[in-house]
Amino acid sequence: MKGLKKQRRIQVIALAAVALMGATGLVGYAMRDGINFFRSPSQVMSEPPSEGETFRIGGLVVEGSIVRGEGTEVSFAVTDTNMSVPVRYNGILPDLFSEGQGMVALGKMEGDTFIATEVLAKHDETYMPQEVVDALKEQGVYVDPNAKPES
């Protein structure tokens, strides 16, 4: 009787371990396309992404770079004040999208141009996506709009 209980306990533990490994594998498989890493323009230029890799790029829209094409096609450049990356997007831009403002885009690189499938823009005077703030801080050029000037 004692040996049977021990054998049953080992079987339950082994079954639970297999189920846990299976669940972990399924979660990883489901998330393979859902994870998109953020890169600043400097990171994109210094360490080009692999072919076909989907990622997010963000920074400030370069002044004078917005060029509207036919229909909803638009091209512009995004910068972290150190490097700039040309972006092409076919779709309707957010109402608050403008030059000199923060933005984040999702897409892939084709050659030296980032082809965006989604573009997000800031939503008020002081908001900037956290990834953009971090990239600008890394470059040493971020100025907090809420900071009070020292007198």
C-alpha cells in the first residue's frame, strides 16, 4: 500500500510538471508576435534590426520633414536629436500629429526607411511616450516641461 501511494504521488508530480511546461510553451507561442521592442533612431542606425523584425520607433518629428503623398500616404523623419530615420506611413495620422512633437510608430525597416503600420502621437501639451522620454534622456537633451525654472 505504501509503495502505491508513493508511485501515485510521483505520477501526479510528473503530470503537473508536463502540464506546466506545456502551458509555458503555449504562452510563449501566443506572445511571439505580440512583443514589439522600442528603439530610438540612434539605436536603429547604430544597430540595424534584423530583416522583417517588427519594432517600435519613437522620437520627435523633424521640423519641415512632413511630406504628404497621394491619398493617405505621408512621409516624415523622426529624430532623437542625435540621428534621424525616415518614416513612411499609409493611413490617417492622429489629429495631434505635428512637427516637433513626440510620436511612436510600429512597423519594419525596408532599406533605410521605416515603414510604419501604426502611428501614435502625444495627447496633450506635456505628454510624451515614456520610451521617447527615456531615449531623449539617454541623449542628454530631454527637458521636463513640468520643471519649474530655477531663479
